[in-house]
Amino acid sequence: MLLENLDYNMKSVFIKLLFSVLCLGFSNTILAQQTELKTIQPKIIVIPNLKSGEDLRAKIENDINYRIALTKIKEAFDSRGFTTIDAIAKIKAIGTNAALSQDTQTDLKSEIIRSSSADIYVDAEIDIQQTSSGNSVNFILTAYEVSSGNSLSNKVGESGKFYTEDYSKLTSKAIESIADDFLNVMQTKFDLIVKDGRTIMLNISIDKESTYTFDTEIGEESLGEKIENWIADNSYKNNYAFPNISEYLMVFDQVKIPLFEQNGRNYSPNKFSKSLENYLKTYGIKLKTTYLGNTQNVIIH
């Protein structure tokens, strides 16, 4: 009888121990998954937003207080674990003979962002005030997702006025008051993009000299049906908005594509339309694609 009770007690202890180990392993797995999700952070570049008529290169090279302010914003992001790209170095590196003026600012900003391989760019409108009642640094920060141009977060930072010429401290005071909220909102929206995919717009038109229409039969389906079925199968998580379609125009307002490839590299929006192009070529259909931001325009010839 004693041996039977001992065996029973040992079995009970063993079962409890096994259950605890399994629970611990399951908890660790969930924790590891959550940690992995949290580590997917965007690469950020902080880009100055200039007033009309200001020369970007001259501003960066000649205004040390402006450089300090831009650098302190970058450092605030760095200190919170984000990977940032040095915009000042990029500005200096791009085209030493280029006239970085307001007239060409938009193209140059695009080139700086493109060459940085950033996921998000932060537009920083910096205002340094020097007055008899004290000096201050104020700025407006707006975060944009690079491929779509969608706004992810925006905040206004203000240092307040102080009798000091230490613009590093003034900028730190302004950025520290908003950095956590700004980055938390940005990260939350970026997490949704990672989870659900980024949005592109796809416009497919038929050239006026083409023999095709979207009603043209290709095998057992019309051309329009073939394209929509391909979009349904290849959009991220099969997520897309039903197209507006006429005889010669097909518009997908929203098509989701992944943010990253399986190897962790950024997934280029151009890759999606290239895959569509290769698919239609198997049916002898020729087309040309142009890109403007998150909009892709496909013309079938």
C-alpha cells in the first residue's frame, strides 16, 4: 500500500513538472514571437524642410545652429533604438555641382530619400528664434512612409525662450518633450504596415492603337478577369479593392504588397508590377509601366 501511494505521488509530481515545463516553453515561444515583432523597426532619415528661396546646401554648410538642431533630432531617435541615416552627409554627397535651391528641392529631396534606403523620412521644419526676450528652437516633425508618402506621425516641439546661445540644449529640450509620443505613434502605424502590407495604386490602361480591350477573351477568361484574378492571388494576404473597370481602363485604388521579402530585404513596389508584366507576357501581351510614388501606371499595347 505504501509503495502504491509513493508511486502515485511520484507520478503526480512528474505530471505537474511536465506540465510546468510545457507551459514555460509555450510562454517563451510567445515571448520570442512578440520580441521578434517589436524588433522590426524602420530606418529613418530626418530631412530639413526649407522656407521658400532658401538654399539647402548653404543652409547646412553655413548655419551651425541649424546643423546642431538637425543632429539633435537624429540623436534623440538614435537613443531610443532606431536606426537613422545621416541626412547631412547625404546632402553633401549628392552632386557637388548640383544647385540645391528651392527650385530643385523636391527632386533633390526625393534623391536623398531614395539613396538612403530609408523606410520612413521625417520632415523637420526647424525655426530658430533669436530675440531680446530670449532664444528658442521650435519645429514641426512629420513622418512619412517612403513608398506611399502616407503620413504616419506629426508633432510640434517647442523649447521655450531662454537667455542662452546653447542651441544644442534648446533643441534637446524641444525634442525630448515629444520624441516618445512621436516615435510610438510612428512605430504603431509602421507595425500595421508590416502586418497588413503597404498600399499601392495600380492604373492599367489600353493603348488606343492596341487590338485588346478588357473584354478580349484570353482562353476561358476575359483580359480583365485574368488581371483581377492575378491581383487577387498575388496581393499581400489577398488584400485588394475591387477595380473600377471600363472597356479601356482598369483602376485598382488599393492593392496591398509586402513591406519586406522573405530574406528581409525591402520589397520594391516595382517588383509587383514587373511580376504582372511577366505574367501577361506569357499570353503574348506587351505592356509598359511607369512609376510615380505609390502609383503604378501600366499601358497595354
